[in-house]
Amino acid sequence: QVQLVESGGGLVQPGGSLRLSCAASGDIFSISTMGWYRQGPGQQREFVAHITGTFDPDYADSVKGRFIISRDNAKSEVYLQMNSLKPEDTAVYYCFYRPNVYYYWGQGTQVIVSS
């Protein structure tokens, strides 16, 4: 069974950085899509970024130029480097794995951007 565990969240000041990690276990295909969604307070869950294999990253417009997604297939981990954080980035961040049409989700990690 596929399991995803996020880590790296926390409290950071505006303009700061955090690096989220997602450790995957189970039958993970190297050439597959993994990425991140987030859900802010009182908001719907929204797409943040994803990457297929180690190539072709894609980002939501709201995070382009600030966030970087990467993947280490040897460790079955995907990362989200978040720079120049803004208060509106405050959310629970969820890692996902999509081998086909089905999404597997992690439990989420809280990111709070506040002074």
C-alpha cells in the first residue's frame, strides 16, 4: 500500500523559506507524477506544483518563481523548496502521488507564514 508522509512544515516569517519533504513508501513508479496541493484557512484545496519522474515540473501561477519542486527517486521522496514566503502561503500542504487517474495523499503538513 502506498503511503506518503510529509514533513518540514512550521512557522516562518514573511520572506523566509521552508523546505517540505514527502517520503513515499510502497510500490512507487519512478516515472509517475508526484506533487503538492495546499489548503489555506477557509479555502479550497488548490494545486501547487507537480513533477513527472525527475522532469517537467509545473507550478501554480501563485508560486511560480518562488517555489521549486524536485524529486529523488532513489529515496522515493519529493520536495518543495518554498522561498519568499507570503502570508497567503499559509496552508496545510499535502503531498500526492498519481500513478494513473487515482491520487494518493499524505496527511498534510502545516505551514504558517506570519510575523
